[in-house]
Amino acid sequence: MMRSPFRSSIAQIGLAAAIALGTAASAQEAPSEFNIGVFTFTSGPAAAYGMPGRQGAELMIDMINEGGGIGGVPVRATYVDEAQGAEGVISEYRRLASDLDTQVMIAALSSSNCLALAPVADQIGMPTISWNCDTHQLFLEEELQYTFRPNGNTIPEFAAFAAYLMEVNPDAQRIAIINPDYAFGHDAGEIVKATLSAINPDVEIVAELYPSLGASSFQTEISRLSAARPDAIFSNLWGADLENFIRQAQPRGLFNQSQMILALGETVLESLGLPDGVIVGVLGDGWWNTPTARANELTVAFTEAYQDRYGEYPVFPTMKMANALLFMQQAVEDAIAEADGDWPSREQIAAAMEGRTFESLTGTVVLREDNDAVVDQVVGVSMQDEDLGFTGIGNMVRYPGEALMPPIGEDPIAWLGTLDAEWLDSLPKPGSYQ
């Protein structure tokens, strides 16, 4: 059971206004439930991210339903485990889509899965929200009509870390990279290299390592990194890989030898902790404890309810999922209003998602005409926080998303190559986001 302040917070922020929208549609026009499919990893190594995402979906759906549902209709989710692979994911997607009562898909966590589902969404005409799929390749080749990403992509996400490093350690020239050996890791490596070399042509990549996803031992990679003696080490390892790397690298002094940049480090701050001074971020703006998040009553209510229910604070995959559901809710409610109270079709819901500006739990998000979002990037350093009782993030900067996004139609990596020191000077500075 949720405590009463949770219900009060929902009422205060106006989610209950959805009830008024619902009364405009007759019982014959509105469905008894608003059915959605939610795709995430609930088994296997990727469940380290997938389960916080699912938990965020469960809680946010409860909050929406306690506030009156969407247009007066309660939301009901069917969860699909992405661990079955792309073929199984596509099959489940088609199965759910065959039921006309299913009107929106929240899919997917895996970049390979969302790339596989995007053409299917267009074929079927199913509004699909890519809740965690970060790959910048999603909207690169095709104009997608039914796929929307209200979260960031890999270009601004990893360019932000390169910018932050050059601000706090402009003399760093010898850079090492250790990323997982699949598209997410290789794309991040290319983005970081392109951004660093554009800002500082003297940068040298002294080691570039791509261990297999799910590796249990990083001792060989740690030895190579130690021998290379880089000024800074960038990594987008995540989940169990990130935890194993940290546990094995710290005793061997790697965190003392080089400036460490852990792009997904926010996810281990509470559970594992980090020494002070590690550059970390949230692949977007989705930390629950930023100044923007703390000023949002809905975010505070969501965070407290999540901690009460699951015994831990949300991590950024949780916030991405919750933001995707808020995006969906706002779009469907607008579609209902646009239809003069009639229940909207899938096509009408997709039309309402186009070009949206919406207030997420963690900031303002703007969808461009290609259905990709412009999202701010929050980066800082790990720092002990007495109020939290565990490691938090300090010396934060909030980079405006538009400064890190290539124009539509331009090759993203080539665009990064046009950046320079003047671009870096134009950005807000570490510590300015308070």
C-alpha cells in the first residue's frame, strides 16, 4: 500500500485532471482499459538495467491510474522480456499489436531491438516510444512515422563527457577507452574520440579495449590500462560488467592513477559507491536528485514512492521509463482533446506525439521533426553526500541539449569533427548547475 502523501502529491500536480477528459467520451467510445506493451529486460545480465526500468513503469502506471488514468481510462501494461532476442521480441510485438485494444508500445531497452522494431511500427501503424534505445542510428537512415524517442541519444550523451573532461582537466592528452564489445560500446568510443580530437588535436588514444559483454574478469584489461598510464580512462561499461570492473580496478590503484570517466556510473552510486572525483553522468538529465528534479513535486513524489516500494532510489533507466510514460500520457490526453472527446485511434495518438514539448520528471524535452528528442545532459563527479548517506554527484553542469545535437541530415561523427575550443568555451561550466 502507498502512503497518503503519495496520493496527495498526485492530486496537487494535476494528474487527476485526466478524469475530466474522460467524461467527455461516452462509455461506448472509450475502452475499459488503455492497453500498452512494455519491452525491457527482466532476465539475463541486462536485467540490471531492465528491472529498474520495469519497476519505474509499474510505479508510474500506478500513479497515473490513481490520478484517474488517461482520459478516465486505467492503463494496463503487458511486459515483454527482451532477453529472448530480436526474433522473439518482434513476434511478441506483432502479437500484441494484433489486438486493436493495444494502442501504444514502450519499446525498447536494447538498441538492436528498437532498430528491429522501428520498421515494424511503421508497417503496422503502432505508436512506439523508444524508452531507453540510445543509438544515434535510429533516425539516421529512415524517416520514421510511428517511432518516437523522448530521451537522448549517444551523440550528445558521450560528447558531454568529452567536454566535461576537457573543462576539468584540459591537460589530459593520453586517453584510454574500455567499453563493451557491441554497438553501444563501439559507438561511444567513436563519439568520444571524435569530440576529443576536435576540441584538442593533441589528444592521443593510448589504449582502446572492448571486452566481451558479460565478462567476469577484467584483470587483463586492467593490466593493459595500468601499463599505458593514460591521463584519463573513459568507459561505458554497465550493469554487472561495471560493478566487476570497479571492484577489480580499485584495489589495483587504477582510480588513483588516471582520471576515471564512468558514463553510466550513476547506477552504482548507492549500491556500490565510488571514490570521490570520478566523472559520472546519467545519459541525459535523468538523475532524481538534480536541482530541477528536486523542484518538481511529481519527481519528489515518484522518488519517495519508489524508495518506499523497492528499498532503493531510482537510477536513470527508471527515470527514462517514467518519462516515456509521462510523454505517452500527455500525448494521448491531447489526442482525446483534439478529437473532441472521442477516443483516439493509433494514428491520432502518433500525430499527437509529433513535435511535442513536454515536461519530464527531470527537465524540458523537445521532439524535433525527425521524432528524436533534444535532451539536456547532466555530468558531474562522484562526491560523498552526508544528506544522502551514500555517494552523490557534485560539481554538476547541465549542458543544453541543442548545443550537443547535430542538425537533422548531417553525419553525426562528421559534425563532431567540426567542433573546436570555441564551442567548448560556449558551454556552461562544471559547478554551474546548483
